[in-house]
Amino acid sequence: MAPWTIGAALAAFLACFLAGETAPALAQGSEPRSWPEVKCDRYRKAWSDALAHRGTKGLGREFLERHEAFLASGCTTKGDVCPRTAEELDLANMMVVAAMNAGTASTFPPFACRR
């Protein structure tokens, strides 16, 4: 299977997963989650699924660490995850599509090269 075909298949999988995501039932007395929290939870799940499916081959330590810092912030820090390899760029593109399919803007993911 061609590399772009695998990427397209993973992007389609993530899109279908996120499109079918429903809000969890709230326990009596619990506070409803904010939209930013819901977006981050959906994005975090898509990221986890993508890594489980494709692995981390070709993904640099800095790319993974910066992305983890974004998730740890509740998806609130300014994007500074710069894809430098073909594998990082493919994953970043898939995550942008997955995020948009989850109802977020294409600017939600943390991918940006500022240097």
C-alpha cells in the first residue's frame, strides 16, 4: 500500500471516529464540560489513536515532547509543534483533518513553525 494511501486511510478513520463521538452522560450534580475541554478530549483521543495505529517511527523527540506539552496544558498553549520530517508532516496534516471533523477550527491543533 502506498504511503499516501495509509495516511488517507488513517485520516478517514480518525474523521469517522470523531464524527461519531458523542458527549458522555453527566452524573447528577456534575458540572458540564466546556467546549474547549470537549475539543481537547476529542483531539487527545484522536492523537492517541493515531499513534497507536501508525507508531512513532519518523517522529522526533522534540515533536512528541512539544505535542505532549500542548495536551498537558488542556490544549491551551500557543502552537509550537513544528513538523520537520515527512512523517511528522503527514501526522500533523491528519490531525488537522481530524480536528476539523471534530468541530474545531483548523487552527486548533498546535502545529506551527515559528523559527
